[in-house]
Amino acid sequence: MNPPLLTAAPPSATLPLLPSPFLTPSLPRRRRRRLLKVSRPRATLDQPAPTSAPHNSDVFGGPKELTGIQPLVKNLSLPLRLAASAIAVAGAVAAGYHLGFRLGGSRNAALGGAALLGAAGGAAAYAVRASVPEVAAADLHNYVAGCDDPRAVKKEDIELIATKYGVSKQDAAFNAELCDLYLRFVSSVLPPGNEELKGTEVDKIVKFKSALGIDDPEAAAMHMEIGRRIFRQRLETGDREADVEQRRAFQKLIYVSTLVFGEASTFLLPWKRVFKVTDAQVEVAVRDNAQRLYSSQLKAIGRDLNENELESLRSAQLLYRLSDELAEDLLKEHTRKLVEENVSAALNVLKSRTRSARGVAQAVEELDKILAFNNLLVSLKNHPNADGLACGIAPASLLGGEYDSDRKMDDLKLLFRAYVADSLSSGRLEESKLDALSQLRNIFGLGKHEAEAIVLDVTAKVYRKRLQQSFTGGELEAADSKAVFLQNLCEELRFDPQKASDIHEEIYRQKLQQCVADGELSEEDVKALLRLRVMLCIPQQTVEAAHSSICGSLFEKVVKDAIASGVDGYDAEVKKSVRKAAHGLRLTREAAMSITSTAVRKIFINYIKRARAAQNRTESARELKKMIAFNTLVVAELVADIKGESPDTASEEADKEVEIEIEEEEWESLQTLRKIRPSKELTAKLGKQGQAEINLKDDLPERDRTDLYKTYLLFCLTGEVTNIPFGAQITTKKDDSEFVLLNQLGSILGLTPKEIVEVHRGLAEQAFRQQAEVILADGQLTKARIEQLNEVQKQVGLPPEYAQKVIKSITTTKMAAAIETAVSQGRLNIKQIRELKEASVDLDSMISESLRDNLFKKTVDEIFSSGTGEFDEEEIYEKIPADLNIKSNKAREVVHELARSRLSNSLIQAVSLLRQRNRPGVVSSLNDLLACDKAVPAEQLSWEVPEELADLFAIYMRSEPAPEKLSRLQHLLGISDSAAAAIQEMGDTVIQIGAEEEEFAF
């Protein structure tokens, strides 16, 4: 298999001998060899590129010399040559006749001499005629080689040569010369492998082919012959670089040949069959060479491109057979490179170490060139004749090029920043500059947020500069409306007013930090800050936030130092520093208390964590007592210093508020609650009181706070427990002072009076419930037990109404269990249920819904099996469901379902009892049947033995039922009136006969 030319092949590859397709087999071997020798191509791949256009003598060889009779033939025209040939033949015949007659002396000798010399003359004439094509070919060669430019060859001159000698393209020698000339010309036009196509090759070849008048099949054969020679040279070359050049030469041959022959190249140029080249490789060769040619055309396109240049590019694209997609990519790449040149120049100026004052201006000029070029591209894209222009006209972009990387993005941001700064150099941002910035952002491929950040940063600096100039120059102070002045300044710079407000706040904060550097604000500082605030139109809320942040941080440090001093270190020096910071920093009381609260609550939380981690209740209570002491001795003093009050005054006010709130609650019966309100003697004994303004209400959930309070409350009730050896414990009772600490603990935890009362009541209720459950173990409440429960209620201090609720809850639970057990065991009927409801027993909560449904089904089933035949709709559909709290619709569904199932069962049961001769049972079963029929009216019943139905009717008739019941039973059993009358006349005879027949059968 032959390796394709478009891929690299080893030098040792061999190729079978391929005969030259333009040689005619009818020519002599010598002639063919000569023609092959002459047809050596000039443009071999191993020759260097010519520096100038080759002369025709170098392309087609030197002139051919005529030998023998050829000069004579050239000088004779066709009529003269024919006449001379005729004259020569006639003269030879006449001379032969005369010579033969003279020598032989007879007529026969004369005829023989005439024939002999006539044959010689004919041979000479034939030789002249046979040399005509060769002379014509030589004349053709000399004509073409004699032209200074191959383009000077004219078709008319070649036709004159053919006409002169009377030859045509069918003559082998003349046609071979045409093919050889075409082969030489094509070989000379195609550039060597290391040179690119110029784009004029196809036009030259087509014109020369048309001038020669050579047919497409023969011209295509010459192209294939050139390919064979390139192929052979490639096999003979062992150099890799030469091999690459030959492959490129072959690709150029394929491309030029495809353009020369157009659509006919698919069958005129069998690349695949001869050279094993695939269609894809042919397409690659065409595409690559078309791209190179189009790229060479783009090199002439600069930043001042116009409509004519784009139209010529479009024509070149179509001529080169380049697809629109590739042409579009190439043009975009070219415009991108042009933009990259400007970008590189601008960066070189900005990054130059020897940058002059005009450095930024030069960089901006380069960017302006980019913008002008981009505007030109946009206008050409919107041109009315855009379809006739080159493909790929679009706004400039650096995406996909040298600057499309993260490393280069910083350089583009630098250029963008420089252009923004230049746009704002006049102190205002014009509309045209705003549009230019948008275009430049799109060209650079910057993100919207990135570009906005750069613009905002530069604009903020310019705004600060303008603001400083206005402030120092007095323009801002002289303005009637500071807000209008600042608004106009923002509009000139197209600056966001909110961002301007942020800058104002930052300036105010910087000024405030300078003022509080010594730890307090003087009157002069306050006046300066007020003037700055008025000038910059800073809202009061922003000012307060700034003071809270800056002054608050200083105050926070003072508070933390005071807290860190501990219980013993809070002395007069610390108090002085706190008061100085609280009043000297001019913080509002709310802000100061907020800062203090944050710091104090962190300490409280640490105490709470240690209390939770304690191993027992006593250890936990000790940690809580430490927290209470810290609150009393440190926090209360700290709060008083901040407010400028004495700690005793603050604690008294807090106690009054607590007392008022607690007195509003009517829980005087709770002994533990009364103990947390100390008497005056106990208060004087304990000394200082804690503060309640800072608490943990928002830091801990309510459940955790109540659990901590309950823990200390149990400690107050049980006392301190001490473990001694051998597993024993000693309990040390505490006095009522622990309850006062409990009250302070409630304030620290942020518990409301209602929540505190609930904790005390819950604990008392829990103690009462434990003892009441033991007393009421069987659920029976007697007089003795009531007295015993009253004693327990007084001991635990639980209010009577809550004690009654506990007692009722216990008894109700016990009763509910008993009632539910009775219902499930079937020992409770609807009558007893009604008695319980009359006794105000809440059966709905005691009996589950499923048990009530079962009880209703059982009651209805008893009615359907009572044997009375009665069915009271009001009782069953309304009263019983109301007693059991069952919906009426649901009750009806249950009744209908039971009636349908019992109806057929009652008939079967009546027949069974009939066969057993149990007349009372038969009557009861028929009454049940009628009761079910009243609930759900039934159709006429059927039975296999009609006589048994008659017996049933007869027995029921003898029971003297109500007429309406007998009539309904007659309808259900299907007894006719005549049969009913006959049964009534016969009486018991029918039943007795039936009974005897049964006995006999048995």
C-alpha cells in the first residue's frame, strides 16, 4: 500500500512505476523518451526560492533547432507544401518514365522507371508530411519560449500555428508539446515547499491553460504527473525537513489543482486512487492553504480599514474557497492582534521605569486608538451591505488571545484604571467617557463587578480630593444647601450618593478617633465634630453608631478592666476611671449600658457553665452564690458608676419594682415565695443588694433559666448536704437569707415574677402530687382522705384550687382506667354510661374513640337480637350517638351495615329453629328479621323450600303479632293473600302434618 503524500513516510518506502498519463502509446519509443526528457519540471522542491520571476527560457527551455528537411517544411505554407509534394511526385513519375524508356527502350521499362521514381517521390512527400507535426510542435515551443511573459501567449497565435501547418490537438507530437508546455508552466508557477502561495497562481494557470487551448482531462493529467514527481522526490529524500517541504508542496498542488478545475476536480483528479489520499486529507490541504492565503491578505488590513478592503476580502475568501466560519475566526484574530499591539504599547509606557509625565497620556492615546478602531468595526458591522463584506466583522475583543489569562488580567485592570483616572482628570465624568469605559470593559473582557470596583475606587479618590478642595476653599461652607452641593458633586462624577455617604462616615470616624486619642472628648472636639457633621450632612443615627463603635471600644476596655479587677479589686481608682470613661466619652446611657451588659453577661455565662458542670446540687449552688456575689459587689457598683448614682439607690429602686410586681400576683399562700421577700431587719443584716438591669433573659432559654432557679430553690429547701464516711450524709439547714439570694438569682436570670411564681408553684404541686398519689392509690376519695390531703396541702403551701386540680386529676385518671377496663370487658352498657354522664363524668376523655365505637356496635347488635322486633330510630340514630359522642352519619352507617348482615342471618336462624320445633325461638328470630327490615327496608326474601316459609308464617301468625308486623312478614316471605288465608283456616294442622312427614322421613 502506497503511503499518502499528506502524511510523513519513511525514506525506504517504495512506489510502483506509474506511467506518464500524457504520453500517447502510438508514438515511437525514441520519441517518447525525448518528450519525457524535455518535460523535466523547473520548480523542483530542492531548489532555493527564486529571487525574481524566471525568464521563459528558464521555464520552457531554449529554442528548438530544425534539422534535415524541417527548415524547408517550416518555410513552406500548406498550399505550397501540397503543390510542391504533387509536383515532386509528378516530376519523379515523369523522370522515371523518361529514364526507364531511355534505358530500357520499351514501354514496360518506362512504366517501371516511372513507378520506381514515383514511389521515391511519394516517400519524399510522405517524409515531408510526417515531419509537419514535429515542425509545428517545434514552432509552438519556440513561440511560447520566445515570449517574454507567459501571459503574452495568445490563443489566436497558437491556432495560427496549427492552421499554418495543418495540425490539430489530435496530432500526438503537437498535443504532447502542449502538455509539456503546460506542465513546465504549472511547475514554475507553484512555489517551492518552503514558500507560501501568493494567490495569483490559479489565475495564471487558468489563463495559460485557456491560451494553450488544452483540454481539462489532459491538463489534469499534467497535475497528476507533477504529483508523481513530487512523490518520487519524497521517496528519494531522507531528510525530515525536506520531507516536510515536499508534503507542503503536495498540499499546495492539491489546493491549486482543486481551484483550477473547480467542481470537476473530484473526478479529474483521482488523488485517492493514485496516491492513497483520503477526502479528509484533501479537505485539510484545501483548508490550510486557503487559510494561509487569506491570512496573507489580512496582513494588508490595518486599523483604517474601509468598505472596499472588506469587499475585496470577501471576494478573496470566495476565490480561495474558505468557509465563512474560518474566515470569521481569522478576521477576528487579526483585529485582536491589532488591538493587542495597542495594549502592549500602552503597557510598555505605563510600566516603563523612565516614564515621563506624558506616560499616562500616551497610554490613554493608545487606548483611544483601540476605541476608535472598535467604533469603526461596529459601524461596518451595521453597514447596509454587511452581507457583501468580509465575515467576522464584530466589536474588538481580547478574549482568546495573548491577554486572555489571569496573569494578564492585572495588566488590563491597570490600563482600565489609567483610563478611568484620565476620564476623571477634569473633575467630572462626561457621557462620552462613560460609553468609552463600557466599550473598553467589553474589549478587555472585564467582569461587571470588577470594572465597577475599579471605577468606584478611582471615583472615590477623586471625590475625596474634590471634597477636600471644597472644604478647605470654603465653597462647601459658603453653600446655601450642603446637601445640594454634595448631590451636584456626585452627579458631576456620576458617583453613588450612598457610597459618598460611606466616605462621609469614614471621614467622621477618622476625626472622632483623633479627638478621643486622649481618652475623652473636650468641648472643642465636640464643636469640631458638630461642624464636620453639618458640612457632610451626616445623619444622627450614623453619628451615634460611630460613637458607639469608636468610643464604645474605649469604654469596653475600661469596663473589662473593671470587671477583671474582681470582687476585691474594685476600688476608688477603678470607680474613677469608669466614671471618667462613661461621662468623658459622651456615650449615651443606653450605649454605655449595652457595652457593659455584653461584658457582664459573658462573666455570668461562665458562672452558669461551671454550675451546670458541677457534680451535685450543692456544688452547683456554690457557683451560683459566687455569681450572685459578683453581681452584688462588682456589677451593681459598675452600673451605679455608669449612671452616676449610688448603688444603694439603684438597688432600692429595683427592689420596689420587684415588690410591686409580686404583690400584683395573688400567691400569698406559697411559703417559699414569701421568703424571697426579705424583711427590713434581714436586708440590713445582708447589706448591699444586687442589680437587676443586666440579666440573662436573652442569652438562655426559659427552660434553662427556670432549671437553674429550681436548683437553687431546692438547695434553699433541703440545705447543704455533706457526705461523711460509711455513706452517710449530714444536712445543714439554712436560714431565710438563702431565699433572699434566690430572689437576686431570679433577677440575674431575667425571670419575670410570673415565671418565678410558676417555679415555686410547680415545686409545691410536685410535692403535693407525690403524697396525694400515695393517699389515693385506689382512686377512692373518702372523708378521711380529704382531711389528710388538706394537711399535706397546708404543709407544702399549695393554693387550694391547685390542690383540687391535682386531686381531680389523680381520681379522674384512676376512674378512666377503671371505666376503660369495664368497657373493654363488656361490663359497661349504655344505661350505665348515661348514669355516669348524669354524674358529670367526662367520658370523652376517659373512653377512647375506638372503645366508644365498639360499645355502639354492641348496643345496636343487642337491639337487633332482642327478639322484640322494635326499632326506635330516634333512640338509635340520635340519643345513643349523642351519649357516646359519635357522629350521626357514622352511626347510621354502622346501623345499616349491621342490619344487612343480621337480616339474612335471622331468616336462617328462624328456619333452623323451625326444624328444631322451637316455636318461641322462631317467633323471636322473625321479630329480629322485622327489626332489621325497619332499619334497612329489604326486598322479598327467597328460600329453597317454600313450604318452610309457609310454616314460619303460620307459626308467627299463631303468636298474635301486630297486624303491621304480620303484613310486613308476609311480604318479606313472599306469601300471597290466598295462601295466608288458607294457612289461617288450617291452623296448626299444617305444622302437625309437616312434623309427621319429617318424623316419617327420618
